[in-house]
Amino acid sequence: MFLIIFFAGGHNITSLQDQYVTVAKRYGRIAYCLIPSNIYLILRPQSSTSYLNSLNLHKWTSRFIILCSLIHTVGFLVHWKEEKALSHAFYLLNFLGVAAFTFLFILAFVSLYWVRRFNYLFFYLFHNFTSILMIVLITFHARPGVTPTFIITALFLVYFLYLRFWNVYKVDDIKIIEGKNSKLQIIKIPIFFNWSPGSHIRINYSYSFWECWLGPTHPFSIANNQEDNLNQITLIMRKTNFKFDPTFSYLLSKPYVSIEKPFFNNVEIVNIIVGGSGISFGLPIYNHLKNTNTRVKLIWATRSKNDLFINKHLDMKGVEVYTTKIDDDAAPEEVFKIGEDESEGDGLLDDDANDEEIEMESLNNKKAKGDKEEFVLGRPNLDEVFASDIGVDNDGIDGDKCWVLACGPPSLVKDAKNWSKSHGFNFFNEKYEM
Ligand SMILES: Cc1cc2nc3c(=O)[nH]c(=O)nc-3n(C[C@H](O)[C@H](O)[C@H](O)COP(=O)(O)OP(=O)(O)OC[C@H]3O[C@@H](n4cnc5c(N)ncnc54)[C@H](O)[C@@H]3O)c2cc1C
């Protein structure tokens, strides 16, 4: 993409000093022409690529739009300065462009990782406001006009609104299961549709809430498998600002593929490692592959033993559980094996590190009491956990068929990625954030 943009901007330019205004004009148009494809990417085209791929492409296209707009704006400012006509920037049609660029420039900062993390809602609202502003203002600012591009953009936007508000399921009768002192919740939603393992849905508030119209929708992986035939989906959710209320209705999108379908027909060894709520991504893939000829292993690292209430509500057979903390109120009769490393995680599970302890009502404490659970105390050592049972030795197996999948805190994902690199495995990770 970079090369196409670079050469389109510089085509037939022999002297930048003499022709920089032409270059500036071109980059202005290129920026606007990239908008339809950028909106197409947020429609999350199902057939062509996975959610993460289109999200990454969307981010890169946005960066190019900002870069091209910057070249366009700087080019014209330099030109007007040389002509001693800086006041041209304030002519109405020019000023529309200056205004759009100013917001775009601020958006570049608002989109920085730490700002997004600090206040995702603000990022989301500012991002959408700036995008709409740019689409509208530049339609008037650009000379000659850009009407065809505007029409394509508008059509994509209409389709986006259709997907978000119309092509959704209204769901109610939602069941919430909480574990005592756990930051995880199980959400059961009665619904019937087809999905492949590892897919996620997006949840929105119902129409009477302002968040439905303006706020972001909330993606959650489907933790159970279609093969279960339960006519319901199960989510495993880490408690954040977004909370389900069982008395409310919600809007639920169609499922989106995270890991592309050919993967499931073309794997021989799969090592999956997930942390905390990342179990919702790993578990359905694991349970699906268990029933095939694939050698598959799932390691779930969780910060608190209290999260193990999940085991009683989902098919966790064969999953190796590691926990770094046995809480004071852990039932003393529960069985555990001591792992080699008993130290608290060095950030392995640091997604929970800043969480406050919240007292919660246990809905299933009685049932859990006395049940035997097996887990290892400490952090998983990748060489050991991936080596045993299914083996790290992938000799004789096509390298393309050996995978490591990861989902969880960045340090866990990084360790898994390094491990897969050093053992010649392919690597995929699901990110539970923007
Ligand atoms: C593909 C995918 C699957 C996910 N599956 C699960 C799951 O199974 N279980 C689970 O507990 N969590 C999952 N998440 C994360 C979950 O969607 C967010 O934690 C939740 O939306 C946060 O809502 P909030 O209002 O509390 O966020 P805020 O407190 O406003 O933001 C917290 C952080 O959550 C992330 N986030 C918030 N909204 C979105 C959004 N619309 N898209 C992407 N990231 C967002 C951002 O990184 C943000 O900084 C998943 C995320 C993605 C992208």
C-alpha cells in the first residue's frame, strides 16, 4: 500500500521543488480516495479475511490517510507562505480542509495506545466524529469535486448502519453465573445460529440506550461449540465497565470469524495457551480439535483459583490449569498439584494486576464445594507444557501444520510467540482489545 501511495504521489514528478504543489494536491485526493476502502474494512468482510487482519489493515489505512493529509496540508501552507498569501487558509472552502485536518491530527494522538486504553469511549466518539467530519467537509473542500468517492463512502456507511442496528438479534433471558471472588462471569444467551470455533459476537445495548447509538459495541468470544447443540452461546467475561443486566435486552451481531476456516482442516499439532478470560477463545478451538486427528493441548493460566468455577459449567476436560494465587477462602479440601515455580507471576497475568477486589455474591458456591479440581500452582513453563504429551518435535510434519495459539496478557502472548518462533511453529494470537 505504501509503495502504491508513494508512486502515485510522485508519478511524473521531476523536480519536487517546482512541483510540490502538484504532489500536495495528489496526496489530498489520495487521502480522500482511501476512505471507502477504510470503511469497507470496518464492515469486517467475512469471506476474505479475519477480524484481526481487517482491523490491522484499517489501522494502517488510517495512518496513511493521516500521512497523506499531512503532506497535502503542509504542501499548501508552504506554498501560501512562499506566495505571502497565508490568509488563503481562511477562505471558506480552504478552511474546511484546515478544520478537517486539525481534527485528523488530534485523532492521531487520541488513537495512541495509552490514550485508547485510558478512555476507550472518548477515543471511539472522537474517532467517529472526526471520520464523519472529514467525509463531509472534504466533499465541499476538494476541487475538482469528489462526488463519486463520496457516494461510495456514503453507501458503505449506510451498510455499516444496517449491520449495526438492523442485521442483529435482539436477545433477552440472559443468564449470568458468577463465582465467589472471581473476576470472571459466565454469560448464557439463548440463540441459534452457526459459528466456527474461536468466533466472536458483538453485543450492543438495546435501542432505548444512548450507548446503543453512539457507543462502541462489545466483542466477546463464544466459549462453547456449535456441536454442543444447546441453542445457546456461552461467553466468559472478565468484569469491566460493561456489565450485563439479566433484566435487559441486548442486540447481538452475527458471529465474526477470528481464525480462518482452512486452519481447522490443515493442522497436526496445536499448542494453545490462554490467560484469564482468554479461555473463551482457546476452549472452543481445543474442544473442536480434540475430536479430530490433531494433537492439541490447552493451557489456561489464571491469576486466581476462584476462577476455576468455570470448570463446572463448560467442557474443560483435558485442559491444563495453572493458577498463581490460592485465595484465603479456597476450599481446603480441593486438590492441587504444586508446580515448579510457585512465585507470583512477573506480569504474566498482569491484566488483572490493577483490578480492585470486588465482593460478589456466589450463585453456585454450594455446588462447587467438595468438587475436586486439579490445577498447578505457579506459572506454566512453555518448554515443559508444550513438550509433554503432544511434543515439540515436529520433525516429519509440515511446518505449516504446527501452530501455537495465544490469547491473554501481552507478556503471555510474547512468551508464546517467542516459543513458537524458536520451535518453527506458526503463531496466531487473539487480542481482546483495540
Ligand atoms: C475479538 C475480541 C474478543 C473478545 N472476547 C472477550 C471475551 O471472550 N471475554 C472478555 O472478557 N473480553 C473479551 N474481549 C474484550 C471485551 O470486548 C472488552 O473488555 C469489553 O468490550 C470492554 O468494555 P468496557 O466498556 O468495559 O471497556 P472500557 O473500559 O471502555 O475499555 C477497556 C478496554 O477494552 C477494549 N475495548 C473496549 N471496547 C472495545 C471494542 N468495542 N472493541 C475492541 N476493544 C474494546 C479497549 O482496549 C479498551 O481500552 C474481546 C475483545 C475482542 C476485540
